[in-house]
Amino acid sequence: MSLELDERKSKSTNLEAPPPQDAEAVTPPPTAPPRSRGRRGPVKLTVNLLARVMDRLEEVCGFTGESRTDAINRSIQLYALYHDTVRDGGTFVVRARDGREREFHVL
């Protein structure tokens, strides 16, 4: 799977040099907020999915009634939970309806 963010990169300009004596004062342009984990609002993202993954996404959306965006957001949240659990030394276990348990691994 390939992910790419569709974000505009801002260029910072050093406008602290004093203006020439015959020039008018220049107001610096507003700067874009830094990229951070505390970002607010949606971010447009282009994702290239394998055909079989797209089929599964459509299947999930069909039985949950969620949009593709919602299903992808939930998938990322679940992956983050898995990652945090394993990173902290835990295991991720899936329990079937009949009580059988399987340890879940992402390769």
C-alpha cells in the first residue's frame, strides 16, 4: 500500500532584516502552522490500494454502513491500538464466538 499526503509545504522567509530607508514597511505573510500531531480538521490523502484490499474495504463498508473514509479511519485507529499494545510488551488476542483465542500478528 502506498500513502501520500496531499499537503502544501510552506516556505519560511526571513523578513527580519531592516527595510531600506526609502522602502515602505512590509508586513510578512502569515505562516502556515507547523505539521504536528495536534492537527485539527480533515487532511486529504491519496491511497493506492491493492485490488483485494479495495474489495475488502467495500465489503466492510457494505456490512457496517460506514463510508470508505470512516472505515479507513477506524482501521488506522485499530492498527495504532495493536502497535501500542505490542510495543508495550502486550499481545493482541482475538477470541472467537466459541471461546477459542488466537494471537493476532501484523507482518
